[in-house]
Amino acid sequence: MNAALRRSDFVRLTASFAGSLVLVAGADGCSKPSQTQQDFAANGGFSPNVWLSVRPDNTITFVINRSEMGQGVMTGLPTLLAEELDVPLSKVTIEVAPPEPSYLYPGQKEMNTGGSTSMRDSWLPLRQAGAIARAMLVQAAAKQWGADPSTLRTNAGTVVDASGRTATYGSLATAASQLPVPQNVALKSPDKFTLIGKTTVQRPDIPSKVNGTAKYGIDVVVPGMKYAAIARCPVFGGKVKSFDASKAKAIHGVTGVVQVPTGVAVIANNTWAAFQGKSALVVEWDEGPNAHLNSEDMFAEGQRFARDPSKGVVALQRGNVKGVNGKAIEGMYLGPLLAHAAMEPENATADVRADSVEIWAPTQAQTRALRRTMKITGLPAEKIAIHTTMLGGGFGRRLQSDYIEEAVEVSKAIGAPVKVQWTREDDTQHDFYRPMSVNAIAAVLDESGRIAAMTHRIVAEATGREYRPKQFGQAHGIDGSALRGISDAPYDLANYTVIYIEKEYGVPVGSWRAPDANWNTFVVESFMDELAHAAGKDPVEFRLAHLQPESPASLALKSVAQRAKWGERQSGIYQGAAIMVWNGSTGALVADVSMNGKTPKVHHVTAVVHIGTVVNPEIVIAQVRGAINFGLSAALTGKITVKNGRVQQANFDTYTVLQMADAPSIDVYALPSQDHPTGIGELGLPGIAPAMGNAIFAATGKRVRRLPFSDSLA
Amino acid sequence: MVTLTINGEQHKLDVPEEMPLLWVIRDVVGLTGTKFGCGMALCGCCTMHIDGQAMRTCVLPASYGSGKKITTIEGLSPDSSSALQKAWIAEQVPQCGYCQSGQLMAASALLAQNPRPSDADIDNAMTNICRCGTYESIRAAIHRAAGSADKAVQ
């Protein structure tokens, strides 16, 4: 194949290497050597771990096992290696690993990127990998110079002795490769960090993102490659009954039409011809059992289920909610389906040959794509190469491999490499949506205005069925992930019952940034506000009264209230507060909102997060801002509706998203901590909709229990 | 046959006249820095300069470009040295980066017409969509570039 199309061209960020030495092996010291390691070993190379290599020409390469989709893993994870190895990040080449077992951390089963886990999972293994390599390079220098290693130090890719004599890591690489790999090497103490927590670290992927050279999935070109677009049944689960391709084949540039499992694929010499051909297809569909699916019926059924005491299983129980007397408050909250609408419409390129497969894709789920490709082609894992490109957004959509499977199917069918490109309409109408959710929530306040009992009945489709079928089955219908934002909400509730009612409607669902918490938090934090007002208390004080003092949630809420000047009224501006949790991370935010008639505007948001050690402060700010804007976009106008089994939205005119003029200024603060980092890609999202709804209540007295706001306030 | 002048270079292309400029330039010419986002001129990923105007090329036929000067992100500067590109790096604007070619081309056209835009000017001119939510950084980078442009003049 064309040398210009190796994996490295899509993921490598600096110059290529020529040399013979790699420091490679699992951080646990027992991983199977990767193919790269074996190649280098054959050339007399050496391997303390798979995550980094130092070559005689001073080329340093880091490998990360996560996909860069904007969240900054190409900066954050290399920072961990660079900190302990003691090299400037700007001198390092960064690659994304293939989905091979040797590139998984101990305990990790699949290569994927999601759940704000990258930093949490990498924090120790990558620092250890860097520290081990550094210790070996120091040892090599000590041997060469006849010095005591404890008298040597390192500085920016060199070993230095007391007299100032230096040796570059590259010059020591061959000697280091002869040394045994130490099992235990001390990590730097936080006061010695020069990169972790510093604002001086620049993202290495940014230069390529301001001049058009960054390579996304859509930019892949393989010699002899065809372009394809696929007509899929507009009704979920429908199939092709028959089709007439004569008009499509008459389009200039169309070279063929083939049926694949998801529909009819038009093959062409360029993307536009494929799109034109797809539009010209005449397909008769067998629409299947979902042809009568309507979202209003789904909401009605969800509400029936939410009210029916015979439905559901107890997912969480504390104390006893029965027989608790006091002031009763209840609300029914309705959350719509949502599409991801990443800027890069789905695409993948596949080259299926008789004995091997090569795939280039913007994917969050390499192992899943690998397994599905094995199933489609019957080939073993070692015959399938998956190259991860840059991702033009992920947000959970690219945890699915449907669009990669399509490329494999089409390439297999036509016997040539092919890029399958989705249109924006395809992307909006064939998503794995944020599930619809119906919530009946009720509480009793005692005489002092404290919550004496709370009951939360959730009717939602389980994303766990798709991702964790075995655990889902074993849990007797409780989808643990469906309770995020509820089961880990920080409030002290002595009498609390959560009932989960799994409802499969027939709409494909999946992870959508801060899965489940992105909706559940709206319910919990809006309802906390309802209770505060019913109790006649300040909403921040009411929350604090139900939190453990000095807990992360309490500290974050107090801090954000102070920073946002909570309670100091400005003319025409109303404030709402919310607490948010995600996968071990905790935060709180305050939204400053004004009303222009029935239209809310968020002017400013203040957010405080508690995420353990902050590795890159700028990326933390960027991620919180991005997550808030993503959540705000959905809260303002986001909804996918279904009529006769078809998604009614298609492009950005009907599925509208946030633009510059509506984006608030956002201040982000992280509480100081030296704890193990948690994650930041999602935490900022769940709080914005409830904070905004609470501010709207403060402004108008109207409680919004159904999103988006544009519908509820109309 | 359509003849296009892209980043100062002339290309004679055997493409249908109605083929959108975006796809001609991406798939036929091979300059992939400009992105496809919606196909309806709604998102701005495909923004190029045509005779200095920021235009959304996913809906512009190839024939529209003939005889005009077309600039893509690859032609914004030879070495990422424009004030805007430097500002984009200084403010660390891109996250996923997919929309940023279009954002930069839109911002560049804005500054060419309005060297010191106000926040309201930026709101009006910058309607390109960013799903990563980098708007605040884009705004800061435009102000930064506008400031540096002024300094250069002084």
C-alpha cells in the first residue's frame, strides 16, 4: 500500500523516525510485545513498555490508547509520560495505538474512549512508564560515566552529571536497551511537576487544526478508492424490499449500486456523485414493526408507566418512604430524544481483501469495530488493521461502529477500497439517540423544611442493553448507567426510593455526552429547586442543608455561590444553581439568565469543579465550557421527534444548535486537589439545563419540567 | 470542463459544472482542509474566500468559481503565520478542530471588512457552528488578532 497512508500519517504529530531502538513493554512488565516492539527487537531494539520509544536519533514517540476528539487526550496523556521521562512535549511524536491487547491497561478489556476515563485510567500507568524509562536512561549514563546514578539528574531529554556533562536520551538509548527493566520506580512528587498542572503546555494537535492539515476520517484517500453513500430505511429497523437503480446509475460519476445490510449503496468516483446517486435511487422499503412509532405516543406511554405502581424494579432504597407525613410535592419531567450532531458526519474507509482488512475511521470504539469486522469478514484480529484518524467530534456517537461496519460491507461487496460518507441528514436520522426519559418524582417536606422522603420513578430505555448486555441481563432489568446523576447524587436523603422502569420503544439509543446524567440531573436539580421554594428556603442554602459539610459537592456549591455573587440581584438578571456529578467528578454551577419575552438568554455561567489533580488547566476550562455549551444547545431547542417511525429533523435548520451569539461567557474554577484525577469531558454538561430552568423560575415563576425550553416556554 | 484558480494556482478540471465547489476542491483537486458539515450552507464548515468574500461552498456550483479568485484554508497563509492563525494558536481555540477551517475563513473575511469588530459584530458575522463549543475562545482570538493587526500598522 501507499507509504503515505500508514497509521502514522493520521495520528503522528511531528516528524517521522529512522532508528532501531524502542523502549517498550507493559507498565506491568508482562504485556505481550506489540508488533512494533517485535519489529524493533528484530533490529536490536529494546522495550521497557509499549507507551514510549527513544531512538538513537533522539526521536521520541509516545503511544496513547485513546482517540482525540477534541477533549485533549493527545495533550493530557503525553503530558504524563513527558513529566516523568523529563522531555519537552513539543519534541515528542504522538501516535494512537492499534486495538491490540498489549495497548490496554491492566484490567481494561476494550480500546475505547468515553466516560471521561482517559486521564483517570492513564494517571498511574503512563507516569510509571515514563519514570521507568527515565530511570533506565539515567542508569545507562551512570554506567557510561562510571558515576553513581543518584548524583545524576535529567533535564529536557538529557542526563546531566554534577560537573554539567550531558548526554542526550538518544545517545543513551542503545545502552539503556541492554539494562533490565526495573519493577518499581518512584514517581515525582507533585511539588516537582513541571508540566502537570501548568498553563504553559500547548496542545500539540492545534497547529494542524488551524491550517487544514489535520486528517479526519473524511479526509482519508486510499489509492483506487471509491466513494459511497447509502440509502437507509427511514423507519428504524426497516429493510429493503426492492429498488430501481437505473436513475442512480445514469448520474455522472456513479459506477455501481449494491445492496448491503443497512440499505442500498451507491458507488461513485467522488462524494458528490455518490450523494446524487443516492437521491436518485428508488427504493421500496419493508418498514417493519416501527412504522407507527410516534414520540407523543411514546411520551404518553412513558407517563402511564411512570404512574403505574405495578411497573418497575427497585433500583435504590434507603430507609422507608412509606408513611412519612408532611408537605407533599410532585412533578412529572419529560426529556426528549437527542441527536449528537458532531460536525463531521459519520464516515469510514475500508479496504477488504481476501486475506486482510484495513480500516481508517474516526472512532471512539476500536475494539468494537474490530470484533464486528471479524464477524463480517471471518478474518482473525491479526489480519485486521484499524487506523484511528482525528475525530470531528465524538460525544458518544462514535462509540458505535455501525458506520464502520457499513464501509466493511461495501468494500467486501465491491472488492475495492471505499469511503462511505454520510450526509448530515443521514447523521441526524440514523443516530443512536439520547434516550427519551419520563420521570415521576415526589417528595415530602417535614415541618422544618427538610426532605423527609423522596421517590423517583424513571421510565427510560436502557443504553446498557447495547453496551453491557450480559450485566444488563444479570441485573434483572436494572440499567446501572440509567441511574447516573441519581444514584450518585450527593444529597443526604434518609428515606429514598428509586424505581427503574425499562422501556424499549424501538428507537436506537446510545451514549450522549454525560450519558443519563445529562437528563437525570435536570430532574433532580430542578426538583430540588421546587422543594426549596416549597420550603421557603434559598435554593443554595436548601441544598447545602442536605449535603455533608466539607463534601466535594458542598465545597463546590459554596465556592460557586460566592464566585457568582449568588443572591446579589442585578437588574433583569436571574440566577439558578445546580450541582452536577459525573463518574467520580463533582461540580456546581450558577447560570445568569434574562428573559426577553418568552425567550431565555444565558449571559454568564460560573462553574466550580472538583476533579482531583488538574493535569492541564486550559483543557479543563475548555472542556467545561464546551460541555456547558453542548448542554445549553440541547436545553434551548434540542429535540428529536419521531412520526410514523421516522425522525422529523434532518439538518441544522430543523435540529438547531447553539451559535456564537447565544453562547454565554463561562468562568471555570477547579478546587485545589492532589488526588488521583477523575475526568472532565462530561462533568460540565448536566448542570446547565437545571440551573437555567431554576433561573427561569426565578424570573417568571414558571417551572419547566419538559425540555427543550423553546417548546415549554412557547 | 471548469477552470478554477485556487490559492493562486490554476486547475483545469473535468467535472460537471453543477458539482459544488466544496466537492471539486476536496475530492478532485485534493485539498481536504475545507470540511463538509451539512450540504445546505447552514453550518459554515465549507467556508472559502471567493474574490475575498467568505462563502459557503457546499451549495455553490463549480461554474460559479470560474474566473474568480478562490482561497481555501490551505491558502490563508503559506506557513500558518497570519495574525488569525497565530491568535487561534495563542488562544488554543480548536478542540476537535473540524469546524475551525471554516471559522478561520469567516473570521478572516470579517477582519478584512471590519478590522476592529465589536462583540456584536462578531455575533453577527460568525454564524459558523462549533459543536465543541469553542465560541468564547474564537471571540477572544478574533479580538487578539484585531489588536495585533493594529499594532502592526502602528
